[in-house]
Amino acid sequence: MIRTERKYIEILRILKDHSDPVGAKRLSEIMAERGFILTDRAVQYYLQYLDEMGYTEKVGNLGRVLTEAGIAETNNALVGDRIGFIISKLERLAFRTTFDPETATGDVGYNLSIVPKDQEELAISVFDEVIKAECGFFRSYRIVDQDPRIPSDSIGIMTICSISMDGVFQRNGIPVKMAYGGRVSIENGTPTAFLDLIGYRGTTIDPLQLFVSAGLTSIRTLVRTKAGIGLANVREVPCTAEERVKELIISMRKCGFVFPVQMGNTILNLQPNPHRISIASFSGMNFIANATEQGVRITTEIGAGNIRFSKIVDME
């Protein structure tokens, strides 16, 4: 049965992650990245079966896309198997991050938000509010409209994904664990406690995206009164790496990054850990939360890819 075939499900997932048709050769490459070694011919066999099931359809010589039935099947299939899928995607993004904070060069991970053109001015203003309040992850963003993923009646906004921090740490020999995403209470501009935490390795959806869609933030109030509920991530690194982590943080802050909120063995209301340092940092999802709260029709792909750092900071 289709629901028990991991390879079929993985192909459906890949197609769901791509708005444009994907050919057999590219599918084979992506499957290999995910641990499934298949020849182009084997992929063609699976695609033929999925076509017959009504889950995919061919678009000329460009490749396949999901049908509505395929989208529904992907959403419902193997929920237990999808646990940890989000963190796996982010870890791949971190591995591909080559950013060097000493030279401000290399690639960073980014999120891509899509906004209707008639709301561009509003979207920019709410993003700027987050930057001014310093409750985002980075002090800049990039407006794009020449991208096949962006509809003709919309614009794209690229923001740096916080997983870029993990990539920098890893390239400097520091093992880092993305532990939690959560809601943090803020008073007088100072975080006081986490209200909710969701572990990245035990969920099928990005925790912060869940909080935004559920309306559980108050970024609009936060950016205007310095009090409200924001979104933050918690990472853990070995205590022995503390000094090197501090050096990297200083270098990254000089490049425009805004973190940490707090750092140490005991921070906010987290469980103390004598062996690991917890790093709490505001998430770039605060941009999206503020936009959502103020009525912007925005959709966001978290971990959309990697891009040169200069492409984000250059607003021209």
C-alpha cells in the first residue's frame, strides 16, 4: 500500500516542497541526499505508479507536480515517520552554511515570505518595526520579485534563518543542538520567562510557525511598548565551548545579527544544566508574527535555502 512505502512518500514530500515541476534526475539527487539511492529509471517507475494513483501529474518535459489528491496524501501519510522532519531539514541547511563572521562572506540559510504587492508597503513597515525593536534575528532583509517561486502579483521577502548560527558554530568545531522553539514573555524590553516550549525533535511542524498560526504572539504590542510575547529558539552547546561561542557571537553581532537574548547554564525558567550552555535567541519568525498580527496576507517557507550573505545585506 502507498501509505507504507517510504520511497513513495518521500517522493511526494519532495514534490510538495517544490512549487515548480521536478524531473526524475533531480528527484534522484534529492532522494540520495535523504538516504534513498535510486536510479533515474527507478524514480521514473515510482512516478508512473504515482501518476496512476492520481497523486502526481506530468507537466510536459519539465517534470512532475502534486495533484490535490497527492497533497492530501502527503499531509496524512506516516505522521509518526514525519516526526523530526523539520529539524532534519534545518540541519541540512546548517551544514550548507559557509558564513564566516570574521570576513562577513559565505552563505547563510534564509526563510522566504510571500506577500501580495498591494500590501508591500505595510509588510515593509512591520518588518522595520521588528528591526527597530531588535527582536528579530538579523537587522536586515531582502525584497525580491524575480524568482520563479513568487507569483506575479506578489513580492518575496528573504530573512536570515537562525539556523545560520548553527552552521557557523559547526564550521568552528562546536557541536550545537537546536533544542526548543518557544514563546517568551517580555517586560520593559527584557525577556522574563518562557511560556511554552516545543522540542524540535518531537514535532512534525515548525514550533514557531505553529505559535504564529495559532495567534499566540503579541509582537505588535512588543515593538511599540517593549512588553509582549515574542518567539525565541533555544540551542545548547558544551560548556567547554563557551569562550569560543562568545567570540563568534561578538563577530556575528558586528555583522548585524541580534543574539543572544540570554546565555548560560541557568537562563530564564529553563532547567539548569551544569554540562551545557543554553543560548536563547529571538527568531526571525517575529517578522512574520508581526505581519500576521497586522493583517498582512503572508506565507512563509522556513529554511527555503542558502544564499550569499551579501545578497541579504545589499538592499539595492
